[in-house]
Amino acid sequence: MKQAEFSTTTLTENRSSDAKVQEAVDYIRAKCTVPGRAVGIVLGSGLGGIVRHVQFVHAFDASEIPHYPAPSVDGHDGRFIIGLFGTHPVIVVQGRVHLYEGQGVEAAIFYTKLLSALGIRTLVLTNAAGGINPDFQVGDICLIRDHLNFMFEPELGRFTPATNKYHRPAYSPLLLSLMKQTALEARIEIKEGVYAGVKGPSYETRAEIRMLRNLGADLVGMSTVPEVVAANSLGMRTLALSLVSNPATGVGSKRLTHEEVKIAGEQAEEKLACLLEMFVSKQLG
């Protein structure tokens, strides 16, 4: 089979994107000292309050950094924070851009590429997700062990080779094991499952949820997969945590709302902050 070839236009766009990332890197380094060894953390829907547990060294608004895309969804503040979790350095992305916001793939993965360019090798992603598995309850924290990519976004394909696409696990087994150990020590129950990434912005139909359940999905959401694909192509180790913010359509009887997602995130803030701080300490200690 002939390997896929990319057009001259695509290659030009890649070079343009890399130049924009470098401009953002130069701006950040001119404003503050970037720690040489840190963990990158992305905070998803309703989880931005976790930054209250981070000691800020420098915080950038999305509008301040050249080419940095600003989230347009409520519950995503759009800040890039260099700070400390306890005594350990972290770089926190408070609020993400989703594919459904219409800014394109490059906007959805810009901060992933930026973190990599700043030297981050370990990336922890968080999100709010709908629970497909009937054993999952609202407020549960779940480790993502693998994903189903239903985002149907061909531009993501250029971040992986056309053959042997997943030659290694998308989610680091070492980091998965470390987080499980962390949860045991913290006496915080965490669950584990497969995340189905869909493009959105509408919630799924009952038929779609039945299909995803039959394919092995335990959770469903509209983020994370683009970042994981990009991070792996950049040689980063990834870990992802989902907060079950609502039952998926047909699993529960309530009408799904974004406000419900935000409330669940606020209620889980203390547990997630504890897990993340202990995990960072183990990773960098």
C-alpha cells in the first residue's frame, strides 16, 4: 500500500504553525523563567477552579500570548499558568479549545505543541465526560486507558504515520500505574475505562450512545483525543482523567445541560486537586 502523501499546501501550513508556536515560546520566555522540568496539565470543562490549588509564578491570558487561541465555551477561562503544585513546577492550561468551536485542528492542539516546545515531556489531560458505563456515577473520576476516535477530522492524520499508527499505547502504562498508586495512597476511588471522542457540539442521541456502548466505550466527550494524538506524535507521555459530569443520553432520565457539567466539576475540585498534586510530586520527586 502506498503511503499517504501530503500536499504542498499542508506542508506550508505546518511550517506556518510551527513558526507561530515558536513566536509564542519566545514571548513566554521573555516574560518569565520557564522551569526546566515540569508537568503539563490541561483543565477541562468546569475544572478550572483547580488552579486555586496552584501557586502562581506567572499567569498569561490567552489574548496576551501571540497566536494563542481563546476558548469560547463557558467554563473555559483561557489562561496559561506557570506555577507550583506544592513544591513542584507545573504549567497549567486553564480552558481548552474544542474542534466544534470552529477554529480548526491547529487551534485545538496549539497549547499541546506549545507545551512540547517549552520542554514538557509529561502531559496530564482532564475533561468532563458523559458516563456510558452504567456502573459509573456522576462525580466519579475515571482513568482513560484508551480511546475511540469518532471526531472524523482528517487533519489529525498528519500527526501519525499512515502505517502502524499506534505503535505504542496512546496513554502511558507507566503513568496509568503511577496514578493508580497515587489514588490508593490518597484513598480516593478512581475507575478506568475507554473514552469515545466525538466532535459535538450537540450531545449524543440514544442510538449513538447504544452504538458507542456496543463498541466498548465507557465514557463520551468532545475533547482530549486531538491533544493525545498530537502529544504522542511529539514524543510526550500522556495521562488523561475524566470526571463523570452526567449520565450519557439514555443512561439517565435527566435532560443534559452544560450547567450540570460545571456543577459536577466544582464539586470534584478538591479530590482532583489532591490527586494531581500527589501525582506531580511522585512524577517529579
